[in-house]
Amino acid sequence: MELRQLRSFVVVAEELNVGRAAVQLHLTQPSLSRQIAALERDLGVELFARVKKRFVLTAAGETFLAEARELLRRSEEAVRAAQRTQRGELGTLRLRFVQSATFEALPRLLGAFRAAYPEVVLDLETLTTLRQTEELLDGRADVGLLRPSAPAVGASSTTVVRMAPGLDSRVVSSDPLMVALPARHRFARRKRLRLEELADEPFVFYNRPSGPVVHDTIVGFCRAVGFTPRIEQQAADVQTIVSLVAAGIGVSLLIGPTPPSNPDAVVYRELSDDLPPWQLSVAWSPDNRSPVLARFLDLL
């Protein structure tokens, strides 16, 4: 049984006239009659009968007509779905991101992508840059929002950022290091601070096992201006760090953009030091041929 036979059967069943059906289908009457006869042989039932010189559907034909229409509808849907998938309008985008991307870049990019491709399924997960790199290279993720490398003291905002071999990338933002202070801190009224002014402060820091590069780089910045930070407490995520700062446990140094917070509890201040920014990049494997990824990159 072929789809063209089903289409022919449905038109004949609707017209109940082989001549008119042949015209619609752009077939000769003998050719259409042969298609219907072949379909009846395949099914082992009679689909049409002549009653008082009228061409009518048999009971089996009535039942088969409903099923044939459904099969044709589903086949058309399958074709459209395949075409839309090829265009990147359907499918899944496996996107991984560092936590500091969640306050600006991630909602901006996903908001635009969702508006353009509302039926694409989003598979989202927070991962460190190292884990993202691994998943992008072995095909477990399509695209990552990550920090390609830590900035070095003395680097400028135009320093070229090197991505892991085998990945392509595009910088989407360059983000400063910010100071988080309890709202009642003596420095809270200041607009900008020098890093060395925090030398005697207790610190709440990123948990080193969760982000050794971030942890070690920020400690390196502090040592470069003459002190080693006195770490009172550590946390794996920025929201917990901000909560601990609000509780007065200590101050912190966070990669911007900073999370929303109650200004009566926590304030964020810029550093006047000439520190290099942390670049946030979108990264992907050029070997990944996902149409959905291609649409995301087009939008980017």
C-alpha cells in the first residue's frame, strides 16, 4: 500500500465518480481504476460497489476512508516536522552556562531565541567552564556560555582570549570584578574602592573546588596589591555568597553582572584598580551540524 494509492482512494471516495476524481488527480481513468483495484487487492476487501447504477462505498470502504484520511494527515505532519527540523524550528538546544551568565547574558539570549523559535526544547544546565568544554568537545552539549580563561594582571580589555582547541567562540560581554559589601559597611557610601582598601576585611569567597580558576585569580589580584584575603566563609554559588555578605559575615569580590539584591542588605561597588575584565563567550564545536545550533548562532 502506497500513499499515492491512499490519496487516490480518498478523492474517489469523496467524488464517488472516477472521471471527476481522475481530473482532480491529473490521471487517466484507466490508470486511476488500476490504482484502486491494486489497493483493494492489497487490503483483501472491496472498497466500492455499484448500487442501482450508483458508485458507493462499501462498509469496509467507509471504515477505511476515515483511517486513510488520518494516515494522510499524519504523513503530511511528518513531512512538515522533518522540514521544520531541518530549518532549526524544531528540536532541542543543549545549552550550558556559568552562573555569572544568569543575570544578563543568558536571559537576553534565551529571550530572543525563545521569541524566534518557540517550539525548540531548551536543555539547560549550569556548569563550570571546564565541564562545558568537555561536553562541547564530546557532543553532549551544543553551545556554552563560559569564561574561556581567567584574566591576568597586566592584561588589557583587548587581550585575545584563547578557546580550547576544537571549539569556536564569540565574546558576548567583558565583565568587571565588583565588590559586594553589607549595606551598613563603612565603605557602603563610596562609589568606587581600591582593592588594597579591603586588606583588613574578612572575605566570603567562591568555593575553590567549585571554581579553582576564579578563586585563584581573585586571590592573585589581592596579592598583587599587597595582601592575602582572610577568608571567613566559602560558598559554591553567588546567591549564597550575597546572602552571607548581607548577614555581615564579610565582603566579597564577584564577577559582574551582580545578582539582584535588596540595597538595604547588600550594595555593589566598582573597583578603581586597573584590573582586566572577565570575558564571557559563547562557544560551540564547528563539527556540530545541529540545525537548531545554526539558528542560535544566526540569532547571536
